[in-house]
Amino acid sequence: MLLPALLGLACAGSALADTADFRNGLAPYRFNPPPETLSPAEEGAAQAYQSRLESRLNRLERQQFGADALEREQLRDTRRELGRVERLLNQR
């Protein structure tokens, strides 16, 4: 029962590895860094994503007092992701 599931996962994984040109060849579980410059469409998408992250961060910060562990983790992850996107947009 477990063997067919594992075989299915192995087949799916090998199919993904064959088609995933964006993965790092030395460490297939890592992705290559972003390109040096963004196309106008990519930059627009990144700015829209940045705006959504800022809205989410503001909402999470307002709810910070009395937050449980999961909400604090979401706040930390949102801050980290927003920083990553800001670095991506400001790398010019």
C-alpha cells in the first residue's frame, strides 16, 4: 500500500526535476537567485505583491498584542518576505 504511493511520488519528482530549468543543478531543492534586472511586467507584479505584503503587515502589527505563537510567526514571516521583496525592487 505504501509502495505505490512512494513510486508515484518518485515518478512525479523525476518529472518535475526534468522540467524545472529554474532549479539549481548542484542543489535541486534550491532556486537560482533572481535576475539582475526585472522586466516591466515583473517589476509591476513585485510592486503589487509588495503592496499586499505591506497591508498584511499593517494588519498583523495592529493585532500583535495578544497574538498567539502562530500569529507571531506569521508576523515574522511577513516582515522577512517584505524585506526580500524590497531588496529585489531596490537592487538597481
